[in-house]
Amino acid sequence: GAVVSQHPSRVICKSGTSVKIECRSLDFQATTMFWYRQFPKKSLMLMATSNEGSKATYEQGVEKDKFLINHASLTLSTLTVTSAHPEDSSFYICSARDGAQWTQYFGPGTRLTVL
Amino acid sequence: GQQLNQSPQSMFIQEGEDVSMNCTSSSIFNTWLWYKQDPGEGPVLLIALYKAGELTSNGRLTAQFGITRKDSFLNISASIPSDVGIYFCAGQNSGAGSYQLTFGKGTKLSVIP
């Protein structure tokens, strides 16, 4: 149980385009989903917290207009990187919290490369 | 944001040896979690601790929630090559509806066969 999937696992795009990353909880309902960014050999940095049906809460320094988050259902959250630039290249990881627990379960991550 | 002090940063051990790593914080948490991350993958939950003083095992892994709520350790016994990876501790407070995790910087474990 407690499986979280992400799609795509890898994406390469041209500078200026937008990329959508999906995060799904496969066997539980995720009241809250979190989006993280991880640079090589670094720890996970929280970007935003999203609750189903409401606007995401962004961490300081994260541009909400650049990183659009939608949490339309209890099993799906999406992160859209708009007008991507090479500095947006990173490993993006989502996690989901089962409403009955405090524990977060992580997706396998999405490697974004912006050329 | 706030980070936990996790040590050691990296360690090289011989297969079969025991491993110990720990995390300390200047503030208290009511949940401690330990995750393992393989290259190019997301973190996988190893052990979750919900009560101060709690000692929990998961196979060869044992973790404890410090009595002060400001620290936790993870032990791995009889290490094997597949234990290689980066181990992260994370603290969590669930008050006021916030379930955010505060992560340590990770311990990179290398196991020499």
C-alpha cells in the first residue's frame, strides 16, 4: 500500500516551453500533496503544499506563477513549470499524505532537463 | 528553511558491519521519519517514529525517537551491498494542520563488499 506515482519520469524540453508533471496516489486518498525540488547531492527542498480543492501554499522564494500547482482530486496533483529555463533543470519529487496518517509517501521523482 | 543536523555526511563501511547515523534539532518534533533514497529515485520510507523514547525495528534497521524529541538515530546491522544509498532523517510537527517535513542533509552510505 501507500504507492505514489509520478509521470513522466524524465522530460527534456526547450527553453521557453511549459512542462506538466503529474503526481498520483494509487491506493489511498491524499488529502495533502507536497512538491519538492532536489539539486544534485543535496537534500529535498519543499516548494509548495497543496490541499485538495484549495490553492497551494508556496514556500518563500518559490514563484507561484512559474510553478503552477493544481490539486483537483484526492488522488492527483500536477506541477506545471511554465516558460522553463535551464536553471529550472532539476529533480522534482512529490509526496502525498494519507488523510488518516501523518506520514508522507514519496513518488519516484521526475528529472527535468531544460535545453 | 530550517534543517536538521544529520551526521555523518558520508561513511564507507565493510559489508557485514553495523552502521549508525543520527539527527539532532534545536526544536522539538512530534514525529521522526527515516527515508532512504537511491540515485534517480524518490525517498522510500524506512521507519516512522511517533512517540518520544520509541524504539522501532524494521528488519535489520532500528531507529529511536529521542526522549527530548530533538534527536533520533538509525542503526543498520550487518550491512549488505544493497544498503548503499542516501539516508535522510525528517522531523514533522502536525500541529495547526501543517504536515511539512524538515529534512536532514543526508548520510551517504557506501558498502564495500
